Amino acid sequence: MKINVYYGGRGIIEDPTLFVVNKLIEVLEELRVEVERFNLYEEKNTISMLPQTLKDADGVILATTVEWLGIGGYMQQFLDACWFYADKEKMEKLYMLPVVLSTTYGERDAENTLIKSWEMLGGKIQPGLCAYVKDHVEFETNSENVKHIEKYAEDLYRAVNKKVKVFPNSQIAMKQNVLRNISLELTPQESEQLSMYVSDDTYIKKQKEDIQELTELFKGMLSDVKPSDTEFVNEFEAAYKPLEGFKAVYSIFMQDTDKNLLIEADNAKISVYYGETEDADVIARTTRDVVQKIITAQVSFQNAFMTGEIAAKGNFKILRNFDSIFEF
């Protein structure tokens, strides 16, 4: 006989659920039961693969702690993974003991969540161990509590060993008639393979990169991003507010369109055109979208430089004056 224990708490020392889990495992091992424990907070990057561990189990213990509301994120992720990737035929044979300890309000609601979830998955339910713990030291040193916990372990052992009959419930009917199209229609082998892909960060990263590459490709196909020889020229000339005695040359290279915009300010005169120069006071490198944001007042030249949207070199005093001589 094998029992899998899935602990959904955070693993802190004061967690009373840890004491209960350890005591249950101790009793089961004394009964010569093989026990395998999974701390979900340690398995958080591979939770989608954990349903595979149910294959050789005869029963499970789902243990979690209510610290503020509900069963906790790790346990919810595990149950979600079971819904999508577990072998449903195997699930129907698994007995589950819910263990919920609460340091706040809501242990009954959390227990009901575990029970309803497992019933929807098709599994069998054992009477749950559910308690509110105000002082974990007092709870753990109470001999009556220890005896009570031991009895739950023994009852789970008897249920699994004797394959105790569990009466059908309406959750199964609802699953068959209402939820049947929600879960993926996959074979156990396909579910296992999919769960491995989902948990593989490298695979997910590659998929995102491929999607991004396709997005950029179609963006380029759907829009002509190359500016004309007059794009942005009128906007900069119209927004120019001269500073007395100020003279400067700005070179703004838009790397995505391979265009270099030159802005020559000389007191009241302004000249804006596309070209090349070696005498610029400020040489900036950015993208067409950032220049578009500047002329539409979504971002200032200085802020774009500070956030890294613009890379620049040259006279930084003149760079700071850019936002003073252009008012968009």
C-alpha cells in the first residue's frame, strides 16, 4: 500500500498542519505503509507534473493551512493540474483524507473546497481532519489531540486496505453532465506529456519567443514603419520655443527605420531634416515609436533617456535643454 501526502502550506515552523502531517506519516509507516511526501512550496515550478505521482498511489492526504482565506495557492495549483493532466480512471480509485488546520477563520470552507474538488475529480473521500488552532504549542502537546490524529491515520489505512465502498454523489453527475467538455479530452499519455511541457520553463520561454517573433513579423507586414523624408519635421518645427543665446545640434537615429533625424537650433532659427553629421552636440539612438511618443507628449526626451528608451552621448547639459526648446 502506498499513500501520497501533498502539503500545501508555506512550511513555517509554527504551522500546525506540519505537526499533523508528521504524525499521520509516523502512524502510517508503523502500519508498514509506504508514504511519499510532496511539499508543494518546494515543487512550485513543477506542480503541473505532480499528477503523474498519483499513478502508483492507493490513497492521498491533502493537507493545507488556512492563514487568511481558502486552501492556498499551491494546493489550488495542484488541484488544477489534477483536473487537466491526471489520469481520471486512476483518480476514481483513490481515497483522499483532507487535513485542514486554521490559524484564522475558514477551516470548514477550506475542507469543503478540498472535498468538492476531489469529488469532481472522481475520487473517494474519507472523513476529514479539520481544526482551528489558536496556540500551536498547546495543540501539539495535547495528548488527546495526538490520539485523535492517530485515529484518522488508522481509518485511512483501513479504508484503503479494505477498499471501503463510497456511495455515489451528485458531484459525479454534475461532472458528467455539466463539466464534461471543460477538461481536455486527452489520453493519460498525452496528459502526462502536456504536463511536462507546461512545467518546462525552457519550452514555455521558447514558445513566447516564437510568438513574439511572429507578432513582430506580422506587425512589419501590416504597417509600413519607414518614415518619409518629412515625417516628424513639421511637428518639431511647430513645437520649437527658442532660448536666447542657445545653439545646438541634435542627431536622433531611429534604429528600427535606419533613419537619422537632425535638429539644428540656433537662437530663433530651427532646421529639422534627415541626414548625417559629425558635429552633433547630442547623439541619440532610439526607435520611431519613442519619437512618436515625444511629439505626442506621452513622454519627455529626458524621461525617455532616464528609462533607457533613448541611449545618448555628448553634452548632457544640451540634452537636458531639449525639453525646454520643444513644447509638445
